[in-house]
Amino acid sequence: MPIPPDGAGEVLVAVRGGSEAYTAWSSTSIGRDVRVVVVEAVSARTVVVERLPS
């Protein structure tokens, strides 16, 4: 699910050999199928992300 600027979206995070969905926030919009890096864990299922630098 895309992430709107200053809004919630969803990302898949590699965890324990699989992937799990997390609610994600970002200060900029991030489209679908864009690789991101987690920069902060807000809670057990919510993260702050940024685009992965190329």
C-alpha cells in the first residue's frame, strides 16, 4: 500500500525468514513497490521509513 506524505501506509518487512506487514509512516510520499529502509520503530507493528538510497 503506498504511503502518502505524513500519512500511514503499509510495508512488508523481512522477519525470521519470511515477511510481515507493518503500518508505515514517512514524511514524503512513497509509491507502491518502492524499496525502503526502516529508520525508527514507533511500536511493535508501526515503523517510520525512508526511500532506500540508490
